[in-house]
Amino acid sequence: MGGNGGGGANAEKRPNELLGSWFVRSGWSKGELARQVNRRARQLGANHISTDTSRVRRWLDGENPREPIPRILSELFSERFGCVVSIEDLGLRTARQAPSTTGVDLPWTAPQTVALLGEFSRSDLMLARRGFLGTSLALSAGPALIEPMQRWLVPAPPAPRPEPASVPSTRSRGRLSRPELDLLESTTVMFRQWDAQCGGGLRRKAVVGQLHEVTDLLQEPQPEATTRKLFKVAAELAELAGWMSYDVGLQPTAQKYFVLALHAAKEAGDRPLGSYILSSMSRQMIHLGRPEDALELIHLAQYGSRDCASPRTQSMLYAMEARAYANMGQPGKCKRAVRMAEDTFTDADDWDEPDPDWIRFFSEAELYAENSHSFRDLAYVAGRSPAYASMAEPLMRRAVELFAQDTEHQRSYALNLIGMATVHLLQREPEQSAVFADRAMTVAKNVRSERVNTRIRKTVDTAARDFGDIAAVVDLTDKLAVELPETAAAV
């Protein structure tokens, strides 16, 4: 029975009341649980596991089994009860090991990052209904968010990467070939394209599943260069899972993925990618009405990538800085950041190296869109200022024109049609606003994005409140109720 022993066999051992409670409620006998553990271990390739009733009794008495048994028990009890039963819920993880999957203040170490990515993605995949994880997580903000993220820049001493004792690989020697790595990277690109075209609701679980597969690969012995590549793929997939979660309204889940993505990017040694992840976190904070936090995150991203990010990436960061300043009601700093975004973008085509795929979305259309949204936000903060609305209008119009020609970024097209509708509302032009909101509704029907749907509803509600006696607004309100009813978003 070698390999089943635990680190908790000592004189201080106490019965594991948490595990005992779940075990009693399961209705299993000790023999049945032992058989299920052995069966699952064989499926995972952990053929050295051989559990019996006496071993189960020792776990209940307080012995801590070694990996992969805690993970197997978590999966078995989760499937039995139809909800996520974490390793911590079973009382099988000591305080000095990886922390709970809640919170954002996590250890900046490779093994902890892999463990938490694997556990969180597995829990997410086991969702039977929308938002389960979201109910067990809380959003972090203010110093509780910013201070842990600042550790992204703290150099970490090289740590040994011991071969994990979790799940032996069924692949010969656990080594990935170059074509296999290329396939993982190209699959990530494909997922990103699907998200841009169809929204986050259609392929989110597929991305989470791919992320979970990559974390399994990271638990196998790999050459150092391969491990870094895998961490980079994991960071991109975790960011995309976060972005898709944000898009369908799962805000705490999104933040957790972003945080884990940043940890993986640090292990990959990819600071530009880390800055991009921080920009996604910043965008979420703006959406949640916390522009001060958004600004802190963007400044952290700019400082951390100042000597290595491409002009396109730097331009995007300036545009997000402008959005933060706009929502803070600081027009001077907002305008300066808009100019910096425009000036830096002009150098993008002259950059010597090809941009990574994750930043290629930031096109001329996206630049116009971000800067126009900054002026639009300033207009709202300044009490529906017509002056700022007039500054937003030509930029937004150009963004709409460019996105209308771009079949790959339909969600961005919809969002900017909505933006154009809000600008016309600010300019007290309800008929023109209704035209653009109607076009946005048409695009939204083909995009699985709760964010798009919510913004359309908010815009139409504003139009109805301010111009409810206008025929075009009345017709738009009726159409919204029929064509875009409020329903739970698929994830």
C-alpha cells in the first residue's frame, strides 16, 4: 500500500470530522469508498494506489493521505453531492499548503499556481448551473486587490521544481513535442477568435477545459523551456476564461481567473502578457465602478512592461488609463492619456517583432472606440456634458464604420453601436439613438454576451426615461421586450 501514507501520522493526530461528515452523508461503506478511489486512481494512471478499508479508517481517524488521493476524494464527493466539495472542505490540506481558492492574495510560486489553476478550473467545469462558483467567491477591491498584485513585480528567487507526486503521466516520460506545443498555442488563438466573434457565453467551458488539461501537463516533468511555454499557454487561457466569465456576468469568477493568469504569466517570464492581464482586470474595475483601482492596475501594468511591451500594447494601456481618468472625472489627465494612446499607436506598424496574438485585437477601430468611450464617460461624469459628447461622436462614428467591415469582432461592433446610441442620447437626439440601438440589438442576437445585452437594456431604459413620448423610443422599447428578453446567460 505504498504511496497511500500521509504526513499526519503522529501523536497529535485527531479524527477528521469534516471528512467523516461527508463520508456519513454519502451513504458509502469504507470498502465502497476504497474501491472507488482505486478505480479513479487507475483511470488517472496512478497505478501505485491500492486502498482498502483499513486505510479509509485511518483517513477518518486523522491521517493525511498524499496526493493524488485528496484530489480523487474531492472529485468523488463532488460528483456524489452534485456540488463542489474542495480538498479543504474534506479537511485534507494543512495551513502551510496551498490556500483556499477564495481570495486573491496567493503565493507567487510555481507549484502553488499550478495547484490552484487545476483546482479552480476543475471546480468550474463541475458547475451544473450558472454562477455556482460566483456564489462561493467574493470580489476583492482596494488595497486587498492592489497590494497582492504589486508582488507581480517582485523578483522571486529561483525555486526548485521537484517532480510532483500527483498523477504519473501516461505519456512516455511526460515530454511534450514541439508540434504538440504548437497545437496548444494555435488552439488558444482559435478560442480567442471564437470569443471575439460569438461572445463569452458560447465557448467558455471549452476554454476552461483546455486550461485544466494544460495544468495537468504542468504537473508532469518537463524541460524548463517547455514548462515556461506551458505557463504562457496557461496564462493566456486563464485570462481568456476570465474575460469570458466577465462577459457573461460572473464577476468574482472572472477576477479569480485574472489573478491566476497573472501568476502564470510571471512563471512564464512574460511581462507584456502580464500587463495585458492587468489591463483586463482594470477594465473589470471600471465596469464595477472602481476607477481608482483600475488606474492603480494600469499604472502597475505600465511600470512592469515599460521596457519590453510593443507600441500596440503600450497604446492599449494608455487608452485604458484614459478610461480610468475619465471615470474619475479628471479631463486633463484623460485627454493627455488619449493623446499618448494615439501617438504611440502610430509606431505599431514599425515595430520590429510581430505582436503576440493576444494584443492583435487592438486595431485602429479599437483605438477609436476606447478613446471615444473615454470622452463619453467624461460626459456622464460631468453631468451629461454636451461638449464631451461632441468630442466622443466623431471617434465613435469612425469606430462603428471600421467594425462594420470586421466580421471577426462582432461583439465589439455591438458595443460600439450601443456607444453611438448613448452619445446621441447625451446630445438629446433620441431618434438617432434609437437607430443605433436597433442595429445593436440585431447584432446582439448572434453574440452570446450578457455584457452586450445589459448595455442595450440600460441604454433603452435611459431613452425611455428621458424620451418616453418619442415614437421611435416607444417602438424600440417594445422590440427589446420581444427580441432580447432577460434570460440567464449560458456558460
